[in-house]
Amino acid sequence: MSTTDSDYLVYADGSCLGNPGPGGWGVILIGPGDAQREMNGFDPSTTNNRMEITAALEGLRATTPGSSVVLRSDSQYVIYTLTKGWKRNKNHDLWKLLDDETAARRVRFEWVRGHDSDMLNNRADELAVMGAKRQLIRGE
């Protein structure tokens, strides 16, 4: 996907070493001018679902409010909750934050098959696993 001045492509993934356990999130952001940025983060005690939502949240936070965003994730939990109205039984705090960030942008959510041929999704997964292991990168 080529981007314009206000378009972003975001790949977001979460990981947890145990469930619950230490977790991480990873994001690849392709922004204006096709600039690419990688980010990840860590939580010492969390669940996989919380890390999946956090990845999407952090990906959107890295974009400009008012912009157009395509957010891709292999998390059916995240994508189908937002696109098919799956019930939100837990993680209400994170869903509220994600809803707020989504409302500030024009976002299209897309599910991609995990651990498949999508290199950017595979890299987001690597970043999430690195985050869960406290191997944090600096997103520039």
C-alpha cells in the first residue's frame, strides 16, 4: 500500500508468554511518504487479548488524528469485535481507549492470517514476542 500525506498502514500484534504472564505488543507503521517505523512494548503481567488490543491502540496513537488508517491484525478478537460486533466481556478499559482513538480517525480494520506469508504481519509478531521478553526497540 502506498500512502498519501494522511494515510497510514498499521500492522499490530500482541503476544503473551503464559496467559496470564509477561506480554508484549508490536506495531509496524507505514506513514506519509511510505516512511516505516517499528515499535513494541512490554507488560509484566497481562493476557494475550490485552496485548492484542494494546497493539492496535498503540498503532493508532502513532497516527495523526483525522487521518485515514488501515489497521491489520491477525487477532480475530480485535478485528471481529470492531467489525462484526463481537461481545466485549472483558478489557473494557482498553476497548474504551481504542474506541476513542478510532473515533478520531477514519479506520478500516482488516484481519490477516497469522504466521503466514504476510511479511509485515510476521514482523509485528516478532516485535510483540520481543516485547514480551523485554527486548524493546526504539521506534524512530
